[in-house]
Amino acid sequence: MSTPDTAAGTAAAPRRSGLTVALFALKVAASIGLLWLATRGIDFAAAFAAVDEVDPLLLLAAPLAVMAATAVNAVRWRRLMAAHGAPLGLRQSLALLFVTQFFNSGLPSTLGGDAARIVYAVRDGATAANVIAATILDRFAGYSSVILYAAAVVLLQPFGLAFPPVWRAVVLVLALVVPAGIVVLALVNALPRPDAWARLATDPGAHGLRARAARAVLPILRVRIDVSAVLVAIIVSVPIVVLIGLALFLLNAATCGCGDLDLPRAIAITGPLLLAVSVPISMAGWGVREVVMVGLYGLMGLPPGQGLVTSVLYGVTVFVAGLPGLFLWLALRTPQSRTA
């Protein structure tokens, strides 16, 4: 005979499953709609004619640039983990970031990859609260770096990149959010940590809802945010943008046999591109990336069709660069399957 709690849990499971399916369908629809918008009016014959003259060496070098960016991300996360009481070896950090890259390149959002690295870091002995805090701060540092980079490009308009006023307004607002976020992180450390909660959580004779809540909250209350480590992480993130820009330059040069998108301009447009793709409204950025890339090529006076080709190839490149994470993930799962 089922209890009320069991019945409620059974009823909630289909609702959660239905919501997941609905969100997935919405993101697929968004990707399809945005891809249609990006390709509307483009001469596909002319756009993909240049693909017949592919430089394979440049094409193969692009995933290496993306992998190097993932390695820099691993170093950034490792520094934040160490600063927040969850030290991790370099090899383990690299492995978990490639697993994250694999999940993020094929899932509708980046949460799957973050959840994977948190789970495996905790499985290897790190404290869950510290790992979660370091991972959230890693995301904050990455987004902050991209926002500030994009703000500099949009506001300074190098290489004649005249962005529309709405772009400048949105990026300026986001750029102001970054220092506000850093202030909030500093204020979190000033929040009082009630001693009564600590005593209640560590009292073996304490029972009831308050005691369970205290034991759940205590690890979070003990976390102290290292704001200086976050600031360093924001600076460390800059090479990631540069490496992604290098990948875009290589893909463009590999398919058009020309230097119309030189390396400085490729690096310049990477900030706005990554900022737009970070908005979780599509499948792994598909659709959003193509619309923005076609628009950026138009701002530079370059053929929009070539922007579409570069964008599609970049999406494929990100997936290829994440494939090592598949094998690393399978290797991480092996000890669990043996002990099951």
C-alpha cells in the first residue's frame, strides 16, 4: 500500500519528465527558427562553393584551439577549487573539464556538464558545498570575462565594427552587473554565521526538522568566498576568448582560402559571439550562434554566407573538441560499474 508521500513522489515524476520534454522541445524549436532566420536570403550555392577548397590542416587545427581553451578553463576551475577548500589535481581537473565540454556540446544547457564535474569531484573526496561554490564562481568568472571583453569591443568599436545602439545598451548594462556581482560576493562573507546552527548541527543528540536543516546548511555556511581568487579567474579567462577567436580565424581561412577575417578581427568578434551564445535559449547555441555570426560578418562588410559557413563549422568543431570527454567520462564510470 502506497503512502501519501510515495504517491506524491510518483505523481511528481511524470510532471518533471513532462517539463523536461517541453523545455527540450522549445529549445529545439528555437534553434530551428533561429537557423531559418540566419539562413534566410543567403545564397547557399555561393556560400558553400568555397568548401570545395578546404585546407585540411587549418580545419584540423581549429579543434586543437578549442581544446586549449578547455585546458585553460580547467586551470581556472582548479585554482578556484584550491582557493575554496577543494584541491584537485591538474590531470583530474583536465579530465572533468573535458567531460563538461562533451556534455555541454550536446545538451540543451550547460547545467549537465557542471553537474557532471561536481558529481565526480565529490565522488573523489571533495566536499560538496566547496565544489558547488567553486563551480558557480568558475561560471561567474567566465561570464564576467566575456561580458567585459564584449563591452570593450562593442563600446570601442575596433576595426570599424559599428554595433547597433541596442547592442551597446545591453552590453553596457551587463558590464555594470559584473562589479556589482563582485561586491555581492564580498558581502556574502560578511553575513553572520549563527553559532547556534553550528552547535545544533554537531549535536549527535539533536533530532527533528531544525537539526536536519542545520546539518544541511552548515557546510554552506562554512564556505568563505575568496574574492581575490575570483578576480584572478576573470583575468585568466581572457586567453579562452583569444583561443576561440583563433579557432574562428582558422575555420574561416580553411574554407574560403582568403584572409578576409584576419586574426585580430576574429578575436574581436569572439567576445560578443560568446556572450550571445551563453543565453540558454537553444540547443548548444545552435541558431543563436549562426544569427549572431552572420550579423557580425555583415558589420565587418564580409559575405554573410561565409559567416554562416564559419559558424556551422565552429559548432561542429566544438563537438569534435568535446569528444575526448566522452572517453574520459566512460573511464570515470568504470569504477562504479565494477563495484555495482
